[in-house]
Amino acid sequence: AEEETLPVVTFGNLMTEGTALSRRGQHDKALGCFNDALKLRAGDKHCLITRSKCFLKLGDTENSLKDAEASLQIDKTFPEGLYQKAETLYTMGDFEFALVFYHRGRRLRPDIHKFQLGINKAEEAIVNCLGNPSAVKLENTEELCFVSRQAERRKANQQQPNKPTKDQKRTKKQSPKTERQLLGELYADKAYLEKLLKDEDLMQSSTRQGVKVMDLVLDGISYLNHRRDFWQQQKPMYARVYERKLLQEGRMQDRKRKSSDIGRSITKDMEDIELCLARGSAEESCKKAERMLRKIQGWTEEEVPNKNELIGNLHSCIGNAHLAMGQMEAALQSHKMDLDFARKNALTDAESRALDNIGHVYARIGRFQQAINTWEEKIPLAQSSLERAWLFHEIGRCYLELDKAEAAQDYGQKSLQSADEEGDVEWQLHATVLVAQAQVKLKDYRSAIMNFERALEKAKLVPSEAAQNGIIA
């Protein structure tokens, strides 16, 4: 009864738990913690940025961008907000606008090196796409809301009718054979774009941002025409060398292309699986993971170099989905398969993840001794004081449930020591309360009172009125 009157779910507690989950790659679980934290402290800019990072890991760039912009609405000079917005824009492929915010962040905080790194990678991406970073104009404006570059093109194109460009007309005069030689693999892309121009209905349609499809197609053709002209000028110098190289490496390129296509497909499927679970669609997430597992098992290790690691990861996803649906035995079976794959392939992080999940399932179904045994195996794999703090706390809590108060007190003190090393007040609070509760069961009431008083001071630092009331009771 006393334990039930001791709520310790505070903003800081949720942030700590969410951060720990995110570090372990459990972004779907972390997202739930950040959502709950924002309910307790709406508009907290640090929480918004942490949740934005979590959305980005899950592939939800739209919500990632919204959270980054929301943090900047609160504080337009917030460095983490500027960096996260730039990172999200970069991931979305809007390299020019990402570059704007990397530059803005560096001007405000030149001491933060990651802004310069962001500038470097954004400029490199622009060079790869456009060929000239000087085409990007950085304007010192106060506006922080994202406007896509396609929308800017649409505004410019409103002044002129939609008709084929000079580049496009010139394409018709080029010999297809010559153009194929100059463009190489890009020739098929250009032919496809020109075929799209004949579809009048499609050309009059627009994207969700309001940009006409015709404008996008013409931009693509214009870019390919510039590449063609450049290579035509350089043909005597190295175009023939390039062709010979293609002939020599033809088969290898085909294999690499196939492997690259498979890699992109796997990345997208994994993002979909994690996103479904994060949005509460556990059954759909489970079905997608099972389908993907069957697909990967049919591929060779040459096509998917990290095949075993992916198989283990998918078993973990399936186990998490079963747990969310309340199917405990199925969840346990999947996480054990994840553990087997991790140990067979010497994947330390995956082994740690699997032991963590197995322990949680055992604890949920009341098999506390098995949860303890599993988590004790994980102790040598813990990578930080914070991870050890919550791990020791969970083991101690299980011992308390088994009425083994001395062991509970011992692990509570270990948890407190790790929390002190990390300087984390939340876990200092949890560990101190665990020690005090163990001392009550040991009838060491004087020590228990002292530790409850220490916990009360920690609760005031958090601060948490609910935790204070619970400890006083």
C-alpha cells in the first residue's frame, strides 16, 4: 500500500527514462516518455528537441521539423533548436535551407564545432546535386518557419507561362546515340522525364506543397542538359576513360546497385515497422516485421552483409510488438531468438538489448528471479553509469518483490552509487527510496527514516510535490 502511494513519475524522470531508451535504440518507447513529459511541462524546449531527435530516428521528418521549429518559437537563438532544424532539413534533402540554419547557428555559437561540420556536409551535398554552392544565398532574416525551395520556384514561375525551356528544345536536336554516350546511366532518367512531359494531365497536377509537376520535370531535364553539355566539352579528355571503366566494372556495379537498392528497401521497411509501433499499431508493426523477416532470410549475405544483425533486430521488433499486445510468451520467445543471434555473431549491443527486453518481460509476468538472473547477465555490458543506475534499481526492485530485503538494499545502494557518479537527481531519488523500503522490511526503522528524509530532499530538487507527499506518507 505504501509503494502504491509513492508516485515518482515526474518530468525529469520521464526525460531520463526516454533518453536512456533512445540511447539503447528503443526510439518507439522513448517517444512515449517524451510525449508524457510534454504533458507535464508543455512547451519545454529541451524536451521538444529530444523528441524531435527521436522522430528523426524513426523517419518521421515532418514531426521532427515541427518540434524543432516549436523550440525556436520559444527561443529563436536556441542553439540546439537551430542545429536540430538544420539536421532535419538535411535529412529531408533540403540542403540549401539546412545550410542557412547551420550558418545561423555558427554565427550565434562559433564555439560549437558541429555547426561547422554541418556546413561542410551541406555544401558537399549541394555540390553533388547542383554543382555550385555559390548559388545558395544566405539571407539574414528573422523568419524561422520552413519554406521549401519548391515553393520559392513556384512563386518565381508564376510570372512566366509553363512551356518547354531552351534546354528542352535543344534536346530534340541532339542525336540520341550521342546523348546516350554523353549521359551514360543518366540517359534513361532523361528519357523517362521527357516521356512524362507527354502526359498532359500529370503535367497540370501539383504536389502537396503546391508545386506544379511540370516545373519539377523541367528542372530535372535542364540539369541533365547542363551535365550533357559539360561532358560533351570534356569528352576528348576523360569521357572515354570513364566508358572503359564502366565496361571493366560492369558486373561489379550491377551487384553494388542491387545491394544498394536492397539496403534502401530495408531501411524504409525498418522505419515503417518502428513507426507503426510508436503510433500504437502493434499488430501492424508485428505483421510487417514478420514479412520482412521472411524476405531477408531469402537473401544472401553478399546482398545483405549484416543479414544476421538484421534478423536479430527484427526478432526484437516482433518481441516488442507482442509485448505491446500483451502476448507475453510470444514476446519472450522472440527476444530469446534475438539473444541467440547476438551471441552467435558476437554483437555486444544486440546482446545487451535482448537481455534488457527479456528481463522486462519476466518482470511483467511476475517471474522476478528469472528477471534478476537475466539482468545480472547484462551488468558487464552496461555502457554508462546511468544505465547501471536503472539496471541495479530494477534488480533491487525484483528482490524487494521476492521479500529478499538484504539483496534489495544492496542493489539499491549500488544504484545510488551509479546515480551519484552520473549526477542524476532522479535516479538518486529512486535508489534512495528503494534502500529505505528495503530497510523497512529489515525493521531497521532509524536508517529507513534517514533515507526517506534524504529522498524527500531529492524530491524537492526535482521538484515533485506528488513524490514529496508520497515519501512523507
